[in-house]
Amino acid sequence: MAPGVERHGLLSRSEEQNRVRRLLADARRGQSGVLVVYGEPGIGKSALLEEAVAESAGMTVLRATGIEMEAELAFAGLDELVRPVAGLIGRLPPVQARALRTALSLAEGPAPDQLTLGAATLTLLTDAAATTPVLVAVDDAHWLDEASTHALLFAFRRLQAEAVAVLITARNGEGCRFTEAHLPALTLAGLAPAAAAALVQRVAAIPTDSELFERLHRETAGNPLALLEAARTLRTCAGAAQEPDGPLPVGPRLTAAHAARLATLPEPSRRAATVAAAGYSGEASVLVAALHDLGLDSGALQALEAAKVLDLSGGKVRFVHPLLRAAAYHTAGPEGRREAHRALARALADTNGPANRDQWSWHLAAAAAGPDACAASALGETAARARDRGALPAALRAYERAADLAPLPVDQGRYLLAAAEVAQLAGRGDRALVLADAATRTTDDAAVRAGAAGLRSQILLVRQPPRRVHDQLVDMASGLEAAQAAPLLVAAAGAACMGGAILQARVTADRAFALSRTGETAVFDHSAAVMRAHTMMLAGERREAAAVLGHCEEFLTATDPLSIGVEVTSFSAMDLMWLERFSTARTLLERAVRCARRIGASERLVPYLTVLADTQLRTGYWDDAYASASEGAALAGEIGQPVLQAYAISTLARMEAAQGRAAECLEHARQFRELLRGRGAELVSPYMEAALGLLELGTGKDSEAAARLNDLQQQLVRVGLREPTVLQHQSDLIEACLAAGDASGARATLAELAGQVQQAPSRWGLAVSARCRGLVEADEDAYAEALRHHEQLPDPFAKARTELAYGRFLRRQRKRGAARRPLIAARRTFERLRADPWTALAERELRAAGFETPIRRSPEPFTLTERETQVAALVIKGHTNREVAATLFLSEKTVEYHLRRIYTKLSVRSRVELARCLAIDARRA
């Protein structure tokens, strides 16, 4: 059915048409909009889209059509869409241009990360709209390849102040990613009886008041295409409308109706239609070569065009309706389809370019009637290329199909394991577990079984109660050879750590280390050593842990983080953070984040982001920490990692507690408890208690803070945590006890903290234990000692709290002039961090010290949205709008839009005023 015919179904769709016209009008006024049109086949989705294209005069039209056969080809849809504006790619920021060229196979290079590729797509669309408004028209989006869908969704979600209209069509119930994105939507229903009657009268003389028409409307549910097909069938009965005995040819029988139409064509045309339906790219030159291989000429194509089956314009071959394509392919029979794929494979055999090689491999696979080593090998190469380009869904499908075609069990197992690894990287943990199990059932190959077991351990680590995972992995390791058992025991030790079974983790880590020393693969030795160091840190063996990590540092910095266990990179970075080697920890984590982003490895990205956020928090980069933790929490929620989601949320809560944002902190505490209920994550749950204790301490609820933090301390003693830098809560407990009048409790906690610091010194431990000694013993020298240690520690919040305590002490000693200097320094830091309760405490002390200078008040941080806060933070560091857009994966116009709103909200007119208003040192970056 030609689109022009189907457009008859628009006769009664004035409301829907007006909504589409408003979308176009908004774009012409410089305001972006997105609309997804849903409906069953034949309901008029494509007609509505075609009418929008017809009414887009003066706009640049970018089109893509999802085709079922092309769903396997990475970035096929994106390539089709952006081809008309490919000349603008050279104007993009270099990193974005490289990402887009690599994805579209226009250049060789490392795999682009999904965020950069999405940002490149966004920038390209907005650059195209800089001169003329743009209409992006995506038809049959449910068949668009996933790699393209990810990039387009990223861009569409961030369109705001650009002259871009996006119109998408998709079928109901097709599992379309655009549906999951919750974009503005419109669902088309069937035509009302009056409109249906007007449409039917154009092709058949069926009285609108007859029982036949009522039945026709009822059985078609008003579907325009079904109405037309059924009415034509009725018209063929002796030239007049007669009611058939059986069901009308509507609904699922639409394809059969198209097949009947194709059956009237000559046999060469039918074979040509099958080849066209089997093609991926729709390139006319490839199709003609395939037809010649079958002894057919281009006349068969012209016959199909004359019969209004194909559209041959523009060097592309396009079926006028998707159902015609389905009919041409599925009615050919298995051997007819294989014949078509063989011909297309031969037509592509001598072509160059990764896109053609991928099509060739999929045609080989479709032509295979059984196991085929050549097709399996070709698909394996296609999968590897897709993985390297960041198209993980396409890689997953290719590896799975390669396993189906591989004739030898060992090759089947290897392809299944590769598919499992890709599924895990893509955040599809459940699918990865199924594939890993299938790999071990398929072959006895030791490498496959060990790899599958290690992969399973990494997935279970973040999905099930940690102590249960520990026991499962220890059982799995029993009876295995050292090289296979060691990585399982490494993961088991990590699970025991998360579950708060530190002594048990220590034993398991020692066992893994002992076994790994007999293995042949160096990665096992280093991984086990890292885990051993981690359990040492938690148990308070700080010096020993530092020595072990020192031997592993070169390995950690030189090895691809995606090639080793996720717990190795995450736990070693935690240890480096606790050892106060912040620069090394951040370098390791930022590299791991880049590697994970590069191929869209969301399962790995989450733990890296959460630990990075903690590191940024401890070094004073609170805005960066909030952004990292927010992204980590959102991503963990999407892919089902509740323990890591809770960890990320606790980092957000600690910043909110310090800033006095009680409502947000308490809401995050509620979410945190829901996530961890029944999961037994005993070493994760204390993070939130520490945050809530800080909130209560900062807001004057001293007794509540003392009680909560004392309970927390007792819990940590029970689980065996002896390293004070992990939670850093003991100084809060000492202050809360003193404020609540419990001097003996403060002294007892100080003695415990001092003992731990003496056994395993750290700059933070030395600084805060000296500060707390000053508080408890009213010792001025202790404050001076604390500040000397703070000079070696990049933690401005901790230092400001020491300055506040020191200033309060001096003021109470009647040294009011001396008190002002540390108090002013403390207030300045608290203002910069927007730690309002602590700023208020410093101001109160300053007033008591006789400091009468008017105190500048920063605006409440939550007057800005999260996105506005991110934009403001970058702008006042000196970044241009284009740099901000690249960093936050937005368009420049969207940054301008946010900046206007920020200026309006804060009543400022320039970046300088904005920096002054937010009281943030612009030189910090």
C-alpha cells in the first residue's frame, strides 16, 4: 500500500494533524519538540509522518526508516539519518567528530563512548538547525538498531532550545526503546464510523447503513489499511460488494493480503522482491549485482516499481509499505530466502569497508541451513567490530548467532562466553548469567569454564545478598584447579567485605592469594593481591595493605580495567583513597570511567562512578562528587544494582547533610533503606548512618546525633572494621557527645580513635584526633598540631571544622582577635561548599568574637535545579558555553537557555556576578 493511499486514513485526524503542525511551528520559532506516534500496522502512522514531511517547506528533513533486517547492523539507522548533513561533522568538537566518524565507519579509531557519541549527534542536529529549522522523521522506530537508538535517544532527550522537531513512529507492544524513554506520545486509534465510511466509499460501493459495513468496521476496528484491503476484497466478488462466508481479510491477515497481491506478479519479479526484502542496506547497486548472480536482470525491479511494490528513487530500494516487505520475504519459503541471502553475500564478498563486511557476515549466517564454520567466524569478527565501536547490543546478537552456527563445542562455548561478557558490559546481567551457564554446559574447555565462573561471580557480587554470594562462590571454587579457583575466591572475598564479614573475607582473600601464586596467569596474582590488601585495610592493617598495593600499582595503571574483575579496580581505588593517595585513586578511576564509557559498559561504569564520587567528596570537589554520585545512582537503578545504588545515594546524602538540605537527605535515607532491605550489606548500611549523624550534628540535634553515631560505632566493632578513614564518623561522635554533655563518652571514643591512628597513622586520623583532643582537653597546642596535619590533606571541609573549633576555643579563652582569623577562614570554606549549617555556626562565633562586618549570604543552592547547578559550576570556572555543552552533553543553545534562567533566578547579569553570588572560587578548576 503506497503511503499516498494510506493517507486517506488522515481524513478524520485533524486533532493529530494539528499536534504535528504545532510541532513544526515550534521548530520554526526556535523551540524543540519530540513526538512519538504509536499504533498498530496500517493505522496511519506513516501517513501522518509523510504529511509532516510534505508540510516541512523551508526545513531540513533528516529521515530514517527502521527495517527489520537492518536491526542487526550497528548504526545503520543513525547513518541513514545524518547522511544529508554529514558535511557538518567536521565542525564538531574534535572528540565528537572522531566519535561520530568512527561509529559511521567513516574513519578508523577507538570505540566511541555512548555519551560522546550521543553528544556528537546532539551537536550535529543543533548545528544543522543553526541556519534552517530541522525535521527529524524516524519511521518504524521499533526496528531501528539499538546502537542508533541509544545515540538518538540521548540527543532527543536533551533538545530544548533548538529549532528541531522530532517525529517518530513505532508500533504498539514492540518493546521499542523510545517507549521506555517516556517521550511525549500520541497513540492513533481506528477511524470513527463516519470517517471509515468516507474512506471505504472511495474503493467500494458498500452502503454505510448496511450490516456488511457495520461488520467491516467492527472487524477492522477502524484500521484504515485494513478497511481498504477488506473493501477491495469485497469489491472483487462479481463486481459488487458481497459478504464472504469466512472472516474478512483484516488484522493479522494483512500480510496474507499483500502476499496474494505479490502472487499475481511474474516469477522473476517475485524472486527479485525476495532478494530486495532480504537486503540490509537497500543499495540498488548491491541488489542489481545479486539479481545478476541469480540470472535476473533489472527489468524485474522495474516491474515491481510499476506494480507499486518498490520505490527505486535516489539509488535506494524501498518497499512502499513494510507489510509488503514482510510478505515478500516470508512467503518465499526457507530455501528461497537462503537463495536470496547467498546471492547478496556473493554480491558483497569483494567489497571493502566494515559496514559491507558486517552485511556479508549476516547474509552468510542467514544463508546457512545448519552449522557453518565460515559464517560463525565471520559473525565473530562482526561482533568484535561492533563491540569496539560501542554497539554492544549488536555485538551480543552476533556472538549468539555465531554460537548457533559454530560446528565445534569449544567454539560454541567461546562465542557464548564472549556474548555473556558483552551482555554484562551492557548492563544485562540476567542475560549474561544465562549465557555463561550455557557456555559451561556446551564445552569442558578449561578457559571457557573459568571465564564463565569469573563472570558469574562479578554479576552476583552486585545483585544478591553479599554473604550468600560469598558462600556460593566458595562452593563453586571447591575442587577446581588453582587458576580457576583463585578468581572465584577473590570475588567471594569482595562479597564478604560488602556483607560486613571482614574476618571471613580476610581468610578467603588469603586463600585466594595462596592459590594464585601457583597459577600461570599474572592477572590472577595481582587481583588476589589487591583483594588481600583490601581486607587488610578494613581490618586495620594499614601499613601492610599499603605495601601490597605498592607491588600492584604498575599493574593497575597499565592494565585495561575492563579486562580484570570490577572488584579489583573498585576496591583498589577505595584503598588508595583511604591511604590518602587521592591523585592516584582519581587517575585510576577516571581512566576506568573513560574505558567503560567508550563501549557503553554500564555494568562496570556504576562502581567506578560511585567510588570516584566518594574520592571527589573527600577532596573538596563537591559539585563533581554530586554529579558522579547522581549519575551512578541513576544508572545503578536502571540496570538493577541496588547495593551500589545505595552506596551512591549515601554519598549524595553526606553532601546534603553537610549543606543542611534535610528534606533531600532524609528522602535519600528512605530510598537507601528500601534498596538494602533484606540484602545483608552490612558494610554499606553504615554510610547512611554516618550521613544522618552529620545532619543531626550540624542542625543542633546533638543528643540524637550522639545516640545514632554511638550505635554505628558499636555496629562497626561487631563487624570488625578497624580503619577509621573508611567512614570518618568518630570525630562527629566526639563532637556530638561533647555537645550533648557526655564528656566520658567523648573521651572513650577519642581514646579508641587515637589508638587506631597510632597503630595505622593517616593524615586525616592525625588531624581529626588532634582536633578532638583539643575539644576534649581544651588543649591549644592540639589545634595547632591538627592544622599542621591539615596542610597535607586536601579536605577543605575537615580543615574548616578544625578552624571553627580552634576559633571557638580562642574566643572562649578571651583571645577574640586571634579567634577571628581561623573563624573567617572556616566561614569562607563553608560558604564555598554551601555548607549552610556550618557557615551559620562560624558566623555566630564571629559575632561573639566582635566581628561586626556584614556577612554575605549565599543564595540557597536548591533554588537552582540540578542541571542549572551543574551549568553554573562550570561557567564560573571559566568554561565557555561550548565547553560546558561538551562536558554536560548538551547543546550550546540549551546551555544558553539554562544560563538565562540562572541569571534570572539569582538576579545577576554576568559570570563574574554569578561567581560572587555562589561564593565559589573560580580558580579551583
